[in-house]
Amino acid sequence: MRGKCKTDLSVGEMAQRAGVAVSTLHFYEAEGLITSWRNQGNQRRYAREVLRRVAVIRVAQRAGISLAVIRDALKALPNERTPTAEDWSKLSARWRADLDQRIQRLTGLRDQLDGCIGCGCLSMGVCPLRNPWDELGRQGPGARLLDPEG
């Protein structure tokens, strides 16, 4: 157990400084994204550098990166340290290809959205993704052609 340090933050202080709810911190901890320790009064404490980890998590989430991918990336850091600017540069470079693919998929969806729901189809006469006789229904429910991961 760590000793008390002036720079350590309570869960409330961490939540306020990080701009997240206390429940979010608890969730991140349960998911293995951040760690805390408990003082003699059994109160949760966070090292100040956890603020940077939370910031990295929040930015990655806003970019659409899943928590599992974020967790794996953070665990890959030496001693699971708080990411430095150089670490962030490497992490974000790894995620760039995935983001580019998602942007391309979303752009395609946006460009076809007014005339197609990607098929189950409301525009059988004009749809470029026409699905006669519901052949795609054998692949499962939902839109099949616009979301290759579907």
C-alpha cells in the first residue's frame, strides 16, 4: 500500500479534475484502465498522473476507440505507466488505420443515406444495393451491405 502523498487525489477530487463522474472512475478501474489505492480509512486515492490516463481514455473514446482496445494499448506501456506525449503519438498512430476505415464506411453510408437503408429495402426500384428475394436475409438480421462487420 502506498503512503499518503500530498499529490494523491480522492475519488471526488479526481472526478472533478478529470471532468467525469465518480461512477466513471469506478467503471474505468473495474475495466482495468486505471488503478487506485486505499488509505488507512479505506478511502480510494489516485496518483495525480492518473489524470493523464483518464484524459487519454476520454480522447480515445471520443474518437470511437473501444475500451478493450484502449485497455490493451495502455497495458502495453512499460510498467503500465501513464502515457507520455511520445506514447500518445504511438498509440494514436496505431488507431489511425481503424479510424480511416470507419471514416470511409461512414462517408459511404452518408452518401447513400437518403436513398437507401442498406438493405431491407425501401427503394427497390432505384437501390444500388438491390437485394432481390431477400437473399441477404440468410446472413442474419439487419443491414448487411453498408456495414461489412454487421
